[in-house]
Amino acid sequence: MRTSQADVLIVGYGPVGQVLSLLLAERGRRVTVVERWEAPYTLPRATSFDGETARTLAALGVGDSFAEIGLPADAYDWRNADGASLLRVELARRGAHGWPETTTMHQPALEETLSARARHLPGIEVVRGCTVTELSDDGDRVGVTAADAAGRERRWTASWVVGCDGANSFVRQRLGVRWNDLGFSYDWLLCDVTLDVPREFSPLNVQICDPARPTTAVGSGPGRRRWEFMRLPGESVAELNREETAWRLLAPFDVSPANATLRRHGVYRFQAAWAEEWRRGRVLLAGDAAHLMPPFTGQGMCAGVRDALNLSWKLNLVLSGDAGAELLDTYGPERAGHVREAVGTAVRLGKVLCVTDPAEAAARDAALLAGADTGRGGGGPGAPLRTGLLYTGAGAEPVPPAGQVVPQGRVRLGGATGYFDEVVGAGPVLLGSAAPAAALDGPRLAFLTGLGTRIVHLVADGAPDAGAAPDAAVDVDGVYLPLLRAARARYLLVRPDHHVYGPARTARELAALVDAFRSGLTGRPVTAGRADPGAV
């Protein structure tokens, strides 16, 4: 049996596996993906992505497809049985990351767009119709065995393996990782519908907090809409999961066989759970293999894409030798903190919606109409990191604004004007209101540029000194210079996943910041801008 080799082998080719494979292949890594299904799943699961996720997807070169596969949402409204708004979130068409705060989408179309992009990258091999049956981590590489439907086996070795194989992850089970289930779950009938005559829904996304039947109605891309109906106490799954039941529940929304097509109906049960470990040796978990959350914040797939973004740049630096394998120990704690907040928020919102007792619902309505706080914030787009690879200076806590996500605005550089990621590019970024390169000595500058760091001197649009700094980037939208002022810093070092590593006010502080970043990557102390190879 022939054995193939890869830098990273990914188990599972859903959106998270796709994004991770693309992020790694864009950096020149050899990636093999093993997917058990012969063909892509043709029905949607997730129905939206947020602006931060859009930013990641756009960086992969698929932003032009959003108009075809997605539709920006205007608002997210939570209503009681009488139609009164209990909670309402207005959603900007252009959010902090330069994209709509929420885009509803048709997931199969998104997956095909990502697959098409992967077909243009020579570093990605996708093997479909093979189920992984064994993993063996020998400390230097991981052996992976998979079998096709006929029982024929194939084998690979890889430096690292990432399980993106969903809620019933073989990889997680094979590792024996503890699964923490919060026990918050309900059955819902999901109905995906296309309407014969297009309608405009505003707000596009609605939760109907009716104790007689909690209901969800959301967009799922151009020309598509999803309704979901919660199973009531005493109602059987079999009774709910009938086509005639679906049409009966859709009828109050003027949806019937006379004016719509029911593309799919089925009962599913959501969960709130996460893995207690995200790495064992050379095997890691991402996406639904690492966490599951109720759908009420639309953060399930988005959280998985954040996993992929966090993990991809760290794996790349470990593979290049620019970072020690210990850097991957920051992945789980960084992402787990964010995910637990997101799961907690989704559970709290679920407890607002999933109420079937009329008296309890009336008390809930009264409290929310009076302005009670649901604790709905936390874990969503732009949530800061609180632990991991962050600058702490001489203390134990991250130095503000370390951990915060840097928003995206337009800049002008070299005659080109566009969003920062498009004009400047991906990778670590050193921002400065003064020229950062001039504040660095040779070894530190060489270290940063060796990592592919973008060194960006920012000037205000129309500022008199802009002409004196022809290589500077003009802060067209006024996003970055105010960020530096708010941080009381002249420089910000930003990680490739857009989280601030740390600030600096002076050249001396910048040197300490760069040294700490290098030490954090390599696990070795740094002296005079150089890592000490003999230090333990």
C-alpha cells in the first residue's frame, strides 16, 4: 500500500476544512484533505456569516462571489406572539470589517466557490469517498489510514493532522478527548423554501418567541428562506417530521405548494458543547469537531472559520521553523475562551426563545419590554482574546489593546485605494503613525520581514506630511490612526488573524515588543534583537 505525504492532512471538507486548506495552500503548504462523502452535500446547514468571516473569505479571493451566493441582512428581530419587538439588532451594510455585519447565504454555493478556488491551487489534494479509520502519532509525523466504499485502503503521513470532521468527529473520538455537553438541546423542524415569486422580507431575520410554537424565519441566500419550528412537549418527532406538517406550519406565512417549493424538511436537534482539549500531540481539532452551539447567534460556522484562521498561520510558522511546536499550545486556549462565550450567548438567547409555558413567556415579555439585559453580548465578531500569544510587557496581563481585533478600512498606497487586506496584504502587520522601519534596528527588522510582516506607516488623508512620506499608507476611512490614538501608542503589532499582539509608544518599547513576539514564537529568550540559541 503506497503512502503519500503532506505537510498537513485535514479530515473533513466542509467549510472549515475548505478554509483551512486554502489558508495553508496560499502559504505554499502541501495539504491533503480526506472527505468521507463522494460528493458535496447539496443542502444548506449554516445560513449566514458575519463580517469578520467575510473578511477571511474575501482574503481567499472569493469576495466577488458574495453578491451571487449571499444577501446582506438588515436586522435581527426577536418578537413575542403579539409581534412586539423584544430584542432588535440593526445590521450595517458595511460593518467594522468592511463587509456587511451579516450576510445570509446558500451554503452549497459557498462550498462550491471555495472548491473552485482550491482547484486553482496546486498545493491542495482532495480525496473524496474515503473514511479515515486510523490515526497513529509517532511524535514526528502522523500516519492516517482511510478506506473507500469498496474497502480499499489508502495511507498518508503528515506533519500535522486537523480534524474538521463535524459533530460526530472520528478524530476527536480517536483522541479520547473529553466532550463537555451543557445539556441544552431541543428538536426543531427545519424547512428550506424557495418562493415562486420573490418577496422582500424586512427584517430579514426574525425569531418569533410564541409559546404556542417558537419559530425562526431567516434568509438563506438570494431567493431562499428558512423556517424552523420547535417541537412542542408531547409532540413526537415522527409527527413533526412530515411534509404535511411542514406545509401546515408554513401556511400562516403565506407559504404553500401553490406559491413555493419545499426544498427540504427534517427534524434536527441542536447542541451546546465543546471539546476540553483542542490538541493532542500532532493532531488538532477545529470547527464542529471542537464545538457545537445553538443556532440563535449564527456563529457556528463563523467560529469554525476563526479556528481555521487562528490555526493556519501558527501551523505555517511551525512548518517553516520560524516558531516552535509549543506555539500550537496557544491555539486551544485562545479559541476555547472565545467559543465558550459564544456558546453561552447562544444558550442564553435560546432560553429566551424556547419557552412554551404561557405564564413564563408573559413574564419574559414583560422583562424584555422593560429593557432587561439578556446578556446577549460576547463571543461574536470582534471578540477580543484574553489569553495566549499576547504582549504582557513586564506584567502578567495583556497590555491593552492586546487581544483586540483590528477593524478594516480603506487605505491608499502606491496609487491603489481599497480595503487594507487587499492593498497591503495578509500576514503579521506592524502599524505606525511614525515610520516603523526607521524605529527598528537591522536584526529586528529582518526578523519581522522574514515572517512576511507588512510594515505600514500610516498618514491621515489630506495631511500636509503625506507628500513627504511617499511610501506611507493613507488612512482613507480614518480607521487606523484613531485606533493608535485610542491605544496611546505610536505602533501596533498585529497578528495574521487581525488580533493586536501589543502596542509600543517609543522605539525602545517597539524593540521590546518585537523581542517578546519573537520569544513567544520560538519559546526562547531574545537578547539584543537575536534569539539566544543556547537558552532553555
